[in-house]
Amino acid sequence: MSEAAGDSAGAVPGPADADPPLIRSRATALDAAVGAYDIRGRIPDQLDADIVCSLGWATAVTMSELHTSAEVVVGHDMRPSSPGFARAFAAGVEASGSRPILLGLCSTDQLYFASGIFDVPGAMITASHNPAGYNGIKICGPRAAGVSLASGLGRIRELAPTAPASVAGDVEVDESAAARMRQRYAARIRELTRVGEVTGLRIVLDAGNGMAGRLLGEVFGTDAGAASVPFDVIGLFTELDGTFPNHEANPLKPENLVDAARKVVETGADLGLVFDGDADRCFFIDETGATMSASAVGALVAEREIARARVAGVAEPTVIHNLITSRSVAETITAAGGRALRSKVGHSGIKTLMRETGAVFACEHSAHFYFDEFFGADSGMLAACHLIAALAESDAPASRLVDSYDRFFQSGEINFTVADPDAVLADFAAHAEDFPPNTVDDLDGIGLQGEDWWVNLRKSNTEPLVRLNVEAASEAHMRALTRRAEDFVVARA
């Protein structure tokens, strides 16, 4: 394997004759598991070794068709089913005539990084922040390119039911490739943020028994061959355990931030980091134990990335923000000399848009942060190290570091189970006049935009849900708008 794209795999073998009941059972499971941006399902009824093997075969065939790629890099998280699923996926890749590069344990952003440095497609076996009974697969194209239903995932879903019967492959971890990835990943994080030069801080890192527990030693310690960082890092729940014995590795739920907040206050730490299960997202706790807004963190990092790009000669760097981030993000981008570009929610679309526009950075309300210098992929650890570096450069504590970027009040995401999401959205658009004077947009769901407020209602890509987000310049106005929108949806649920 080289660190550039390999030769084409040539003619890809067609699917073997499969028993029709096998095709039907696979198709049923895949319909439930394949979403708009990735694959997730309950185990074993929606995902098992046979289904995962068929997805490995279908992914390799699809990537050969789209990119003439002859290799696929495969990694997995710490869930009990993940090592077996990774081997099954790799066996499917091998059965297609392509070559799997099995990395073993890694974070999702490390898998994206490996896809970037080796210039091959990738697959990460993980269910991210989902509970222990789930698993899944995140797939990317060469150099960590986003893959959605429209750009490859639909073709994978179409092919997988007709894959050859599951094979028991004997693919082993490529220790050389894995070591090279880990060393270069840690070096890249330090190079981009200079976090290895930070002194005098104390940081709490809650890994939630997920992959960030491994990253702690690789990025901040000596596990990837670098010297330890010259500041204190206190690890919480760093043992890899996909049964999540302490709390779910889902920082979107406030109850999963409590342990880190308590530890920050108890130890007098300057900052807390709380990662999700596959460590591609990070939430932040200030020195008082309060949660820092993901939009405010996105605005701060956007300002840093714009400054870097302008020094490099980019006159007006583009920064993407999804439409659920605070209005302060776009205002910060513009004030810093950048061009703010709104996008839909979702990583695959944002990654594609970054490539199309040459954007230097992108952020989402859910604490996904994307960097052009990281192959356009999202990295919770890179965002965390940017914030650590910004805190070290500032005379202010973390609670004041983002004050100027946190100027609006947000409802947070509120989910409603409804029988017909499309009908609810259409009715919401038809009754837009029930809200204060506004303009209506349909970039992602139905958005109402006022002078100093907005309301967005959009549907889930995977569940019969609609999701409500509201922002306003005052808390009272935000709460009033939220109640009005909630009443509207509940009446039609």
C-alpha cells in the first residue's frame, strides 16, 4: 500500500447467485439501517456479520465504480461487536477483489485522516453516540470525501442484498499502516494548533469510555511518539468499554455532561472536554461547570481559521455553518473578513460543499467542526486543541472567552414524534403568517427568519420525527416563539 491512490482493481466480480430469501432478508434489514448519511442499526436484528460483510462487498464495488479505488481503509470503535464487524466488512471488501487496510481500533476522525493520507475510501465501524445495543458504519470516499444516499450510499444499499454469501475472512490489522496513521494524526493536530507548546492549564477530558480515551495518550501523551504536552490533563472514564458503564457517550444529553462539569469545578480546571463515543465530536465545559455553546465555539474557531487563511493570501475565506447554528456565527464570519455560507444539516453534504466552495472551515450546532486542513473532515480533537490554544493565548477564563460569540438565546433541539412529517412541515409553511413578520425559506425543512429571531422545523432523515430549533435576541422572545411552534406541532402530531 502506498500513500497515494492505488491502481484500479480492474473488472469487479459481479454478485454471486444469491438465494432469494437471503436477498429479501438483507434488503429488509438494510432498509431499516441505511440512513441519509451513514448506516446504523440494532444488533443483531438489523446488523449482523452477514449484513456487514455484504456492505463491505458493496462498498468496495461502489468505490471501484465511482473512484476506480482498489483499496478501502477500515477502522472500528470499542463496542463489543465492532472488531468482528470490522473483520466481516474487510472480508467483504476482499471478496470483491479490492484490498482492505484494517487499522483496528481508532476514532472516526482518525479513520477520515487515514483515508486522506492514503487517498483511499474508508469505512468506520461505529454507532457514534448511540446506546450499546447499536452499531453502524460511516463510509467516506477517497481523501475523506462525504458519502450520502445520492453520492454512493444508495448504490451500496442497492448492491448489498445481492452480495456473495458471507465469507469468514482472515484479514489482519495492518500494524504498519495503523502506526503511521496514529503518528501522523497526532503530529498534524499539534502542528495545526501548537497545543504542544501550551503551558499552565488544567484540562478535564471525559471520554465516556469511548475512543477519546485512546486519543488522550496519543495526542496529549507519548503513545504516538511525541513528548507529553506541558499542561495537566485529567482523564475521566478513559477505559475503552462499549457497554458504557458510567454514562452514555452522547454529549447532546445534558445528563452526560454532569460528571465532567463536577470534575472541572472540583479540581479547579480551566476547561472540560466531553467526547462522544467515536470521538468525532467534542462538547466544552467552562471553569464554572457551565456548558459552552457549540455555536460560540464554532464562531471562535471560524475566526481563527479565517485569520490563518487571510495570512496565507485568501482574500475572503469561505466558512460554512448549518442553518441551526446561532446567527452570531455568520456575524462573526463576516466581521472577521470571511464569507458566511449557510448549509443543510449533515456531514456528507457539508463536506461536499466545502470541496465545491474551497471553504476553510465549517461548523454545526451539534458540535461537528470541519477543517480544510484536515481533508475537510470533522474532528472533535482538532476543535478541542484549537480551544485549548485559544484559552492559553487569552487572559480571560473560558467563561468569558466565548462571551462575544454568544449573543442570542436558543431553545436547543426539540423533537416531536408525528405520523406524517411532510404534512406537518407543509402545514407549518402554510401558517407562517401566524408568527411575527418573517421571510420563509426551505433550505432544510421550513425556516422562518425575523429581524432578530428565527424558527426552523425540519424532519429527521431516519425517524418519524420533526425537529424544532428557535433563536431570538431575548430569552423571553425565544421562549414565546418556542411555545407557539410547540403548540402548532403538538396539535398536528
